[in-house]
Amino acid sequence: MKAAFYTLGCKVNQYETEYMAELLRNAGFEIVKENDEADYYIVNSCTVTATADQKTRKSIRKFKRNHPNSTVILTGCMPQAFPKEAKELIEADIVFSNKNDGDILSLINEYNLNKNRLIKIEEHKAGDNFWDCSIDRFHERIRAFVKIEDGCDRFCSYCIIPKSRGRVRSKSLDMLKNEIETLSNAGIKEIVLVGINLSAYGKGENFNIVDAVKICNGNDKIKRIRLGSLEPDHLTDEVIDGLAKCEKLCPQFHISLQSGCDKTLKSMNRHYTADEYKALCDKLRSSFENASLTTDIMVGFNDETEHDFNESLDFVKSIAFEKVHVFPYSERVGTAASKRGDNVPKQEKERRAAVMIEETEKIRHDYLKKLVGTNEKVLFENEIEPNLFQGYTKSYLPVRMKYNRNIVGEELEVKIIDYTDEFCIAE
């Protein structure tokens, strides 16, 4: 039997797809590409925006239209957050929530008994445990995402994630250690620790994110460690000092900001001020040599004025992030913010996004320009064409370099000689 996965959304979803793929692979399934012929097509959905839901519906219908005799399966965050809408997607033969990812094989077997449409959606509840999940390979040969945390307790006013992911819960240190050992023996050189609210790892337990990084740092076969997207809370001075002692940790930190305006941050129910965020950035840059800071910025939140936007823009420019992901606010049904209405016109949101992107791209280009002529260590991950290899610096800059032998999996010191909008060029 052949199964194909189509994954939408974050690194956690990608990890969970790998986990489900391993369950099927171990049961004798062949995992093929989404464009190949398969007996089962599994859509692992994202629901962070209405656009993500549209992509999910479109993909489900496409797979059933193109492969009417195959079984189409819907899982992920959309069924969890919006079970009614998921059930109405009649093109999906099996529908289950991300809480039930570990049941994929038994659900397929149950469906095959009589081919009756099967729906299993269980709500997340307070006190849920982190379900036992680990992988022994990853679709990338060199780098692996490893999920160590799930859920979020922040309840930002615009966000549906607590509904789709439940409360914070964490993978045990023993389970993590075994998983890292298995992945390193399979040839993985770089570990990216990921979670829904990663910096909350260990909340309510006697460990935290530093302990997770230490486990990876102590594995001789692992060359690099990265952290996925972080929230500012829980990143105390003590945590940062502990992370700084882990020499394999790459000093690249993606810390979600959303806005540089205190009024907007309060309306979003974020749990910090702009000044507190700046102090965190200053601490990271003073604690890590060549620290690289990246972030997300939302523009046009439902009560953001022109003055608020300019305040946010000025703050973002003052931090001088190495890279910024800018996006306009999109109202999400079921959130606190959706009850207030969407008060900024679409055209104005797009204008503010364009301004923010233009200003932050200027800063990024200045950053890249300063790298020309410097030496950087690059872990090469793949050969994109004969004798042309791509890898990443510790600050997660993509680098391409020509070489006359296979250097995949090697960490080499190279000289940056040029750059484009997408990558640096080295020799």
C-alpha cells in the first residue's frame, strides 16, 4: 500500500507528519510524494489563518477529484479547532484531530472493514499529557525537527492556537535523549527543537528549555542545535545564561514580536511591553557572539491607528532585526479579537505591510552587505545541481558554493563573496 502526505503549516506539523509516516512505514506502507499515485492521501492541516483553512479544503477536494478510488484523510489543526467544518468536508473519508495522530494506522484499518466514513475528533483538555511520539529519521538528510512541546497558554486575542493545540505540555527528558541518540545514529547532524510555545517547555515540570538543549549538546554526533520560534516570556536571564553555555547552540533566535506599539501589544493580549522586548534583545546580543535576531510583525490589527503603526515601525527599525516576516492582520473566527470587528481597511493593511517590508529589507540588505568578505562556518545539506552545494551558517543564512567533491554533511569555513535576495555566495 502507498501513502502520500501533504503538510500545511509549522515545523511541529512537519514533525508530526514524519511521525505518522513512520507509523505507516513500519506497518509496511510505502511513503510516496504527494503528486504520485497512492492508496491514501493524508492532509495534515494548519488553521492559524482562514487562508490556511482554504488551502486545506482545496487540497482535500483536489486529492479526491484526482484520485476518486483512493482514501483521503484529513488531520491536523483544522479538525481540532473547527470540527463542524471538518466534518462537512465530505471528500475526506477519514477525519481525525491532531490529538489522535498516533491512531492513524488503527483508523485506516477500521475504515477498511466496511469503507464507512470515519470521524474521530477528541477535544484537548486541561491536564492532557504529552503523547509519546518520537522519530528515527527525517525527510531532510542532515537536519531534523524534534518536537518537545505542544500547546499554548497565552491566549493572544487574535490567535486560535490554544483551541487547536490545547494547554502546554512537554516531552520528557529521557524520551528526548533517546530520540536524539537515534537520530544522530541515522546521520542527522543538526537538531531543531520545536514546539507550539517552545519557550514554555517544562512549564509545571522540574526542567526547562536549557535542559533540552544540554541533552543535544552532549551528543558527540550532533554538530549544531537550533531553537524554533520563541515567545519572549520564559526567556529569563537565567535561561539565556544557561543557553549561552551550550557551545553547539546556533545564536539565531526567532522571537515573535507582533507589534512594537505598547497599546497594540496590550490589545493583542501579549504579555510584555516594547521596552521589555528590547531588553531581551539586548541580553541575547550581549550573551551570544554574532547573535542573529529575526521576528514576525503583524500590521493593521483591528484597532491599530496610523500613529500606532509608525510607533511599531520605529521600534522595529531600532532593533535592526536580521530578517522580519511581515503580514497583515486577518480576522480569525473564534478569537477574542474577532468580536471587536476588523476596523482597518484591506488596502490600508497592504500599504502598511509594504512600508514595513521595504524598511526591514533595507536593514537586511545592509546586514548581508557587511558579510561580504567575511568567513563563515557553513554546514552543507544538499547538492542542488552538479557540484553546487547549499548549506546554512550558524545564523541560518543560506549559502551556495561550487565544489569539486560531495561535501553534504560537512561543516566548512568559507568566504562570503556576494549575495542575492535569497542566499549568499561563497568560495
